[in-house]
Amino acid sequence: MISWTVKSLLTISIEKCCILNIGQHTATPQVTVDNCILPIIPQKRDLGVVVCRELSPTSHVQDIVAKTHERSNLILHTFKSRDIDLLVRAYLVYVRPIVQYNLVVWSPYTIKDTEAIECVQS
């Protein structure tokens, strides 16, 4: 594979490569790329969505909730005005897109995840 990439003038960023096992099977042989052993990780962010070995959206929901709380607090501390229309507009512009990004991919199906997302939006 490395020879093909070199011939095609495509480089592989080996430090960004890893192995994510999906499911309960954990016996994975060591995989090497260009004599570097790839690490086995429990979860990985790909295109903004956190994917874990169980394919559960819980880890992504926790990440989204943390980001939205952080951004909401930043809005409250940054804007001196307490005009509700201004704060709602700032929320819709800066926080809501975080919640809605790739919603179809990570759609929460457990009550715990749904309540965590709803808590951020209320």
C-alpha cells in the first residue's frame, strides 16, 4: 500500500492513523504502516462525530453537551446586555449549529442521551 501511495504522489499521515474495533471482538493483530505500529483506540472523532466501538451516540452526546455548555457560558459572560432577543439570537447562531450538526448520523435513541440534548436546548 505504501508503494502505491508513493508512486501516486499521495502521502499517508501515519501519526493520524489508528485502529478502531467495532463490536465486542477485541483480538486485533498488530497493524503496521511503514514500520509504525498503529494504536488501537476506543473512540475517534471523524468529520466532527465521535464514533466509539459500540457505535453508541452517548460519547458524542457527552461531547456535544460539554461544547454547548461551554459556548452558552461564553455567550453569557461576553455579552453585557441581558436583552433576551440578543441572547436568543446569539444562541441560535453560536450554539444551535453544534447540536444540529450531523444529527442524522448520531441521532440519540436512549432516554439519557435525549434528555441531555434537551437540557442544553431549554
